[in-house]
Amino acid sequence: MESFRLKHDPIVGPQPQARDPIERWIPFAVRCGAIALADLLLYQAASATWSFPPGRFPFLLSQWNWWIVTSIHEAGHYLFFMFGRIMMIAGGSFWQVAMPLALVGVAGKQRSFWASVYLIIAGVHLTVLNPYIYDAPYRSLPLLGGDKRGHDWYNLLIHWQALDAAEDLAMVAYFGGIFLGVMGTLIGLAWALTLALSKQSK
């Protein structure tokens, strides 16, 4: 009888263990911290570029704008120069926004939380384009190199015979950037909380 029971009793595998609170909440705090830092950049960008001429960029935004945004922007001109003059001019602003969006796509395909942070950064990069576009008819902002003839958006809008649309396009960049940032924040917070509450770490 005993052998019968041993033969037919169901085999019970190891029970899943509850995740350690540190394993659960430390990554959650790190993810929320990354969102908060990206949101601080977005807030500073939105505040500084709401009016024209733009206000003085706070330290964090000024460093980010100089070392990251400007580097990506200038790289865009070189990446697109082979496609003609207009594409080379547009390539700076395009790549400034497209690069973080490309990172969103890569991270999203890998189901990585960081896709949401990259989306906020894309919003920052789009928002800080606002004063540059708005300045197209005036060319009053200081430019890298100092030559006002090199104003990207003046040259683009003159070519497209749309210089009068500079203010409207600037507002699209401003509110479009904020929209991307808010979407990235909401998605990121939901994602971070879902990972924290899941039964297993991911």
C-alpha cells in the first residue's frame, strides 16, 4: 500500500519564493529616479523656452544642451550632408530628435523600461528646438560659429517659402515635446510599478 502511494502521489515541485523587498524596491527607486531626472530636464526646458527670447537655461539643462543636444545636432548635419543642402540643414534638428526616438525603438523592442526615459529625453530635445525655430525671422539668437547666415530654420523656411509659419512650428515643437515627455513619464511610472509588483524580477 505504501509503495502504491509513493508511485501515484503527485510530484510537487519547488514553490516560487517571494521576492526580497530590496530586490523589489531598490530597482523601482532607481527607475523612478531616472524618470525624475529626465522630467527635471523637461521642466527646465519647458520653463526656459516658454517665452522669446528664451530665459537663461538652468545648470543641468545648459550642460545637457551643450554637451548632448548640440553634439547630436551637429552630428546630424554631417550624417545628412550627402543628401543635398536642404537635407544637410534639416539634418541637425531632425537627428536631435530622431536619435533618442531611435533609442526608444531599440529599447522598446527589447522590452526595456529605459524606452520610457528615452521618450522623455526625446521630448526635451524637441522642446528646446522651440526658440530656434521661433527665431528664424529675426536671427537674433547666438549661433555656433557666429554666422547668422547659417541659421538652420531661417534657411529652411526661406527655401520652403514659409517664414511666416515660424511661430506656429515653434509652438508645435514646444507642445509636442511636452506631450512626448508626459507620455514617457506615465508609461515609465506604470512600467516601473508593474516590474516592482511582479512575482519575479525581469
